[in-house]
Amino acid sequence: MARYLIQSGYTFEFLHWDERTGGVNWTPSLAVAIRHGVASDLEEVDQLMQDHCDPGQAFYVDLDMET
């Protein structure tokens, strides 16, 4: 299973789900992002980026990409 994070290209913060509100927030903490912000497919990533990011201001990080 793939694992993706969404990162702002402007602030470099990560998008994550907020357990208390059920919404999404931005965090500078990679640990919080990994714990609460990992998406499992690119369709979900695309939808989150459309809903919560300014066009061209965010990108996704593939945590399992091999170099």
C-alpha cells in the first residue's frame, strides 16, 4: 500500500486530519503528519489538494518511493 503526505510549497507544512474536529489542518510537524496525515491513494490526495490547497502551492510526498 502506498503512503502519501501533502506538503505546502509555501509554508512547507503538512496537511493532516484533526481527530477532534474531523476536519483538516496544517502542521509543521512531520511526526504529526505521519501519524494523522497519510493518504493511501492518489485519488484521495488529488481530492484533498483540490479542497484544501491553492492551485500550484502544494505537492505530495511519496513516503515509499525508492531512489
